[in-house]
Amino acid sequence: MRQKAALDDPRIAATAWTRFRRFMGWMALAGALCVGVALLALRAWAGPMPIHMVIATVLGVWLTFMLGTALMALAFLSSGTGHDEQVLDPLKEDYPLDD
């Protein structure tokens, strides 16, 4: 049986999710900066771009940036709150530990 800890505690969960949302807000701004740099680089390299290329670039760069950021932030959130330590390994006795 799991013990109540980590993200099961409402206070810890509220603090962790607040930090996660604040971090994602800042990363959304950084992603917008990356979009601007990408658009400027494409304009310098290829000249004027059709609106469809601009829209595709904005969506592609920003969504890719945000997806990578969100996945990494969730990994740190899980590890930092102790949520990873709650996992029970049913095969723990089946394999030897490397020392």
C-alpha cells in the first residue's frame, strides 16, 4: 500500500502546480522569442514569406518548444515532489542490484 505523500498531499500539490504554471508562463514567453528569431532568420535567408509559411513557422516552432518544455518540466515536477519514490516495483526481487 502506498503512503500518502508527494502530490497526494493537497498543499504540496498546490505548490508544485503553481510553480509548474509559473515556469510554463515564462517558457511561453521564451518560446515567443524563439519564434521571432526563427522568423527573422527565415526572412533574412529566404526573403518575404507567404502568410501560410509564417503561420506554419509560428505554430511549428512554438508548439515544439512548448511540448519539450512541458515534458521536461513534468519530469522535474514528478522527481522534485517525491512522486517518483512512491512507485512500487513488483519485480524488485527478480533481478540483482548492480553495486
